[in-house]
Amino acid sequence: MKAKKDSIVGFIVRVFALLSNEERKKSGLLLAGIVVNSFVDLLGLAVVIPVIGLVVNPAVISTNAFLADAFNLSHSIGIETEQGFLILLCATMSGAFLFKALFGLMINLFQARFSFSVAHRISGNMWDYHFAKSLEKMRSQESGKILSQINNWPAYLAQNFFIGSLLLINEGLIIGLISTGLLIYSPWVFSGLALILIVGIVIIRGFTKNKLRSYSETLNRLSPRTNTLISNSINGFLELITFRAVKTMKEEYLKDVRQVFRVLGNTSVINFVPSKLYEVLAVASLSAAIIISILMTGFGEGFFELLSLLALSAYR
């Protein structure tokens, strides 16, 4: 029985048992979103490999019926050459990865909102549990323990329920590999990509840093208030019972903690933003390398074999 509880299935069963009927219905939508997101990730890889193959062998554009029709259709927007068609495909590849990243962030936001919504309900249940006790039982317990179970434990549960985060160092290694390979191949290509990477990194870091600072200020302002409400309610438990103010204090507490959990959920998503956008930046850099190579050096077979390998690295 213990092995079963410690298994993945046992963990899922215990988490599912914490959910209300309405939350269980929403969890079905969450599961569907995760499945769809997995397919979107696979489509991201499916976009990269054919484009790299076409760059290596542009003749396929004419021999493949679907690509030939797409190439003829591109004439309507002023693209008359195979090089122009390849540039269009590279731009489309970057757009596809941008969509994949934004869709993934949307799923992450849904996960965060759902997780902290469950935590908000559990926090209210813990409040009811403790303040439904007798005066003697309330005074016999440590206020710190009550504070932790009402205010901290639900947030900790939500943060652990909200699974996953890609490490920034992995994205840095991918960018480093691409930059090193391009520097060896062509300083001109490397210089163009270095500009893209530097500008992109500065923008991404600036955006996430400002957002996290704003959320931190909000948490620093609201967290002491929620702690004070619980502490004052514990110390004044007799007065709350006498004047029947437990419900009023609970509503005041849940109003503040709702905002705290909303900020915590947004913070969890913001922590995913760098990894998602660095992925887009890596693929955009890969596309730029192909475009610059087409315009300046033509079709270097060895270079595109390197890009095929780096495309897979950039994807993961």
C-alpha cells in the first residue's frame, strides 16, 4: 500500500481527491490543454526540419507537388525566386515557434490560475477548520502553526502543483553553440546574429525583471496584512466569537489573499517567459543565419549540415 501511495498514480489520486467537483471538471480542460500543447511542441520540430532540408536541396521545391503549388501561390505576393521562397519559409518558421511559445505560456497561465484557485479555496477551508474549534483548542495551538496551515501551506501546495521550469543555463548553452558555430563559419553572419541576440536578451531580461519587481512589491505590501489578520483573529478569538465576526474577518482575509495568490500565479508564469522567449530567439537567430548565408555566401552544404544539428539543439 505504501509503494502505491508513493507511486505517480498514487500522487495523482491524492491530488485529485483535494479537488471539488467543479475543479475536477476544470482539471479535464487543463489535461486537454497539456495534450494539445504537446502536439504544438511536436509541430515546432516538424516545421524546422523540412525548412533545413529545403535549404540543403532547393530542387525539392519544384519536384514536390505541394511545395510547387505553395511556390506558385507565393508569386501573388511578389516572390518569384526560390531564394525568396526560402526566406519566406524561414520567416514562417520563426512565426510558428512564436505561436508555440505563446500557446505554451497560455497553458502555463491556465495551470497557474487553476492551481492557486484551488489553493485559495483550501486556505478558506483551513480557516473554517481552525476557527470552528473551541476556545480551549484554539488557545492550545501555536499561532505560527495555524498561520502556516492557513496562509503558507496552500501557496506551497500550489507552487509544487504548478510543475516545470526550463533552466536558463540550457538556453544559454544553446545560444552559445549557435554563436560559436556561426563565428567559425563566417564572422559576418556571427556579427549579425550577435546583434539580434544581444538586443533580444536585453529586452527579455528587462521585461521579466520589471514584472518580477512589481509583483515582489505587491507581495511585500499584502503578505503582512494577511498575516496580521490571522494573528489578530487568533489573539482576539473570544471577541470574534462574542460578536460573531469570524465570517467578516474570513471574508476580509480571503479578499487580500485572493490578490496575493493571483500575483503568485502571474509570477510563476513570468518565470517561464525567459525560457519560452529564448527559444523563439534561438530559432529566429537560426532563421537569420540562413537568410544572411543565402544573401551573402550562397548555399554552403557543410554549413547547412551544421544548422540541421543546431536546429534540434535550439528546439530543446
